[in-house]
Amino acid sequence: MRDLKQTGFNDRISTQQEAKKALLAKFKPKAAAPDPEFDKLAEKRAAEKEALRLQHEAAKAEERRLKADRDAERLAAERESEEAVEAEKRANRKERKQLTKEEQKAARDAKYAARKARK
């Protein structure tokens, strides 16, 4: 019994080294066993990625469609305003022409009346 309690320096050192080895063995990476469902998980991830890609693609297509609609509305509004300006210009031009026709007729009538008055 006395021998068991008294340990020598070499025994303590070897025990310490074994404990240190055991402690370091905890931190060593262990050989990984392949997950049997790894392929299924990879397929699932790929499907999720594809679904997300399709969702983004649909969102981008909707955004492009909305932008095209806004551009079409803007162009239509510009075209309408240009047509309104052109219509106003035409109306003004017709009014001026009508005034000049009336002025010409008044001048002719005045000449005719003057000629008649001289006779």
C-alpha cells in the first residue's frame, strides 16, 4: 500500500504526459463520417437557390414592366401636350388668317365705296 501512494518523479512525469496527450487529443479533428443525407441536402439547397433566383428574376421583370409603363405614360402625356400646343398654334394661325381676310375684304369694300363715291 505504501508503494502505491509514493510515486516517483518518472511516474508523475509519464502520468502528466499521458494527461496532456489526452487533453490535446480532444482538440484534434476527427475523421468526418459522410452524412448519408448530404446529397438530399445539396439538392434541397440547389432547389431553394433556383426558387430564389426565379423569384428575383420575376421581381426584376415586374420592375422593368412598371418602368416601361411609366415611360409610356410619360411619352403619351408629352405627346398630348405637344398636340395641344400645336392645336393652339393652328387655331391662332386660323384666327390671324381670318382677321387678315376680313381686313382685306374691308379694304376692298373701302376702295369700292371710294370709287363709287367719286362717280
